[in-house]
Amino acid sequence: MKISILDAKTFGADANLSVFDTLGTIQTYQTTSYEQTISHINGASVVITNKVVIDKHIMDKCSLKLICVAATGMNNIDLEYAKQKGIEVKNVVGYSTSSVAQLTFAIALEFIQNISYYNNYTASKQWCKSDIFTNLNKPFYELENKTWGIIGLGNIGKKVALIASSFGCNVQYYSTSGVNKNKEYNNISLEELLKTSDIISIHCALNDVTNNLINSENINLIKDDTIILNLGRGGIVNEQDISNTIDSNRLYYGTDVVTKEPIEELNPLMNIQNKDRLIITPHIAWASKEARTRLINSIKDNISTFTI
């Protein structure tokens, strides 16, 4: 079979894509624009895409049998039309749970512990000139006994809850679907979670219910100096509203995702004045070396088990 990899660059330069070689004839493209998609698929029966859009127009111009999404979310695929065309679509779930949870705590601990400040203090040789053995100019805190609120208690949310509990946090959650009834942790309303949490981490999908979930109308419910961590999708948090709140010295915001990626220079988060209250990482939470290896192997399995 002929397999097209449309955005190989998103796997990372260190990724071993040779595992696909035994499955058929491979054509690999580092990136693919929408205009290039049809030519890059070019007769392939199987396509591997992370973020390249495959819609009705693309499907009608190609002879695809299987679309492998190198992610969990499949919003770049017209799933309904693929079903009508008899094109199977397979994604990968669970591969990045540990990776996303780890970045969640890396960002949280940076805010809580002020590691960068103290590392810079030492690197700039200010400690060499100190008249005491320590420096407490930037207060830091303990996670123990803090209330950690989780929005979206799926696989990642549960992993975060487990780690937060091990730090001694009191964990509570809001189910965006209303279906989750996990008994291990306190299930509360969004309003109550925003009012009572010291740290809020977001791990839900972006959909009609969660779009603009955190906005000017409910941000004011959140306690001063609360840490908000968005490891879900950019559109869940209104970026203009959260930017206004950061610059009013009210909240800390750490995010791995923004509404439009790559981030635009005009994004209000790029013009924050209180930069010590903001951390932005470029959508890397999913991408530990181990997670990317699991992802590639799972895609291989998805292709191996598919009969054309």
C-alpha cells in the first residue's frame, strides 16, 4: 500500500519514522499546506496527518481508504463525510497522559516555587555579594493543603488528580460533560470550583459546551493569585479576558495552547505587561520523547490491523 505522511515535522527531528517502512511505500512530507494536500496524498490509500485538514474537497479528489490522525483530537477531519465515503478514520488515545500531566506540574511549580527567579539571582552572581546565606525576596509556597480544581476529569485529569493528591492537595473537579461521576474526588459546579480553588487546571476537549468557558463573566469569581493552567485547548479560555486579569495583578496563567497556533503576534497574551504572571509553552505537553514513540507505534498498529 502507499502511505503519505503529511506533516512529519510535527513528530520531531528525533522521531524514528522508519517503523512505517515495512507497511508499504512511504512518501514523507515535512509540512503540507491545504493547497498541497491533494498532490501530497497523490494516490495513497493511507494518509497520516497530525494537523493537516482533510475535508470533503480533499476526500473527493483522492482514493483514501484510511486516515490515521497522529493525535487524539480529530477536528481536522470531516468525520461525517469520511463515514459516507467509507473511509476509516483512526486516532490515538492515551499516549500522552503522563507527558501532559508532567508539564501541568512543571508550570504550576514554576509559579509556586519561583525557580527561574532564584536561578537568575544565582547566575547573575548576586548571591556572591549577599551578606546572608539565603534570599527570600520572592516568597514561595507549598502545594500541600492547597485546593486543586480540575476541569475535565478524563484520563489526563485523573492523572493530574493522582499527582496533586500525592502532594497533599485537596482535589475537586467539574465535569464539562456532566456525565463523569467519579467518587474519588469532589464533583462540584464550575462556579464553586472557580470560587474555591487555589490552582485550576483545564484538561477538557474544546466543543460547543467548553468554548469560551472561562471569560470575563466568571473570571471575577476566581480568588486573587489563583494559578490557572490550560492544558486543554486555547478556545476554552478567552484570551483577551484572561490577559486583562493578568495585567490587573489578579491571577497567574500558564498555557500550552492558544486559539490560533502558531500564536499570532497580535494575540493579547503576547502583550502582557506582568510577564512574571504568564507562562506560555508552544503546544508541547503531548510531546515527550516517550509519548511520541508511543504515538508512532500506535499509528503503525492502526495501519497494520487495517485491511484495505
